[in-house]
Amino acid sequence: MGYVSAASVPQPRAARRGEAATAGSGRRSLAAALLLGALGAAVVLLASGRTWTEGRVTGVGGTVALEAAGGEVTGVPTALAVVGLAALVAVLATRGAGRRVVALLLALSGAGAAAAALLGAGDGAALDERAARATGDTAARAVDLTQTAWPYATAAAALLILAAGLIALRCGRTWPAMSGRYERDGGPRARAARRVGDPERPEELWKALDRGEDPTEGA
């Protein structure tokens, strides 16, 4: 039986601790990005159906109260929220440079939705259209315009999508891909790898030493 010096024996425990810490950090950042992105997109989509602006117009029949929903003011936040949801799913199905591109798209969709919501908060065009329909006068304009809290809630929710994209840009390299997870946990190649041990792996060397074998024989 050959001799194995203490200096030549690998030390897998420290490596395992480092890998476990990296994996744990990756799981936490992934969960945070998924939660922020999904929550932000859901609120943006919900807010598009709520009243954003209110006003009134005076016509022949008297004063008419007017209101416009977010989707009537601007459809940009809703469209970008859908893009953000798609990017949130796609970031898990991609790797490497592709994942960074999708993460950037996720961040940009959140930033764009927030900007559109803030710009739409003071836009009275939708109320002017309603005023024209209510009075039958194309020159009628809504007056006493007020904004509800919904456009600002939309902007805040869009910032959550932006945060999810930034997290993906920073930490996405440590996240597993969908295909990689299947392959690692239950795919044919993963099962074959578990059946055939790799003698070069540190844990295999330790197992050989525990069995009383010399892992350097035949090297």
C-alpha cells in the first residue's frame, strides 16, 4: 500500500462550506428577485384598472364628474409589466451572457414602467376625451383635475421590478438554470454520475481512505 502524505490529501470540508454559503446566498437572492418582480408586476397590472385622474366638465346639461383609469391614461406600464414577468421567467431558463441580457431587460422594463406612471399622473388627455364625449363638444376640456394615489403606487411597484432586475444582474450568475437543475437532480446524466464515482473528486478520495483503500494506487 502506497503512502499518502497529509499535504497531498485534499481538504473538501472547507470547499464544501464555501460552496454551501454560495448556494445559500444564491437561493436567497433568487427568492428575493422572484418575490419583488412578481409582486411589482401584479401591482402594476392591478393599478391599470384603477382610477388615476378625476375632474369635471360643465355642459348644457350641467356639471359632469369625470374619471379615467390607468389603462386609459397610458398603457405603457401594463405592457412593460408583462414584459417584466416574461423576463423574470426567462432569466431562470438562460445562462451566462443570455441571463445578463434578460436581467437587463427586466431592469429596464421596471424603470420604463415607473417613468411612464409618473408622466401619466399629470396627463389630462384621457379626461379631455371623456369631457368631449360627455358634452358632445370636441373643444370641451376637463377642469379641476386631481390625481389619485394609484399612479404613484404603480411607479413604486415598477421600482420593485427594477430592483428584481438589478438583483439578477448582480447575483444571477449563482442561480441555477431550469435545465441544469433537472439534469443535476433527476436527469439521466445526473443518475449516471451518481452511479459512477469520480476518483478525482475530493469526497471520493476521503471515502476511499475511510474504506482503508489507497486512492493513489493506479495513479
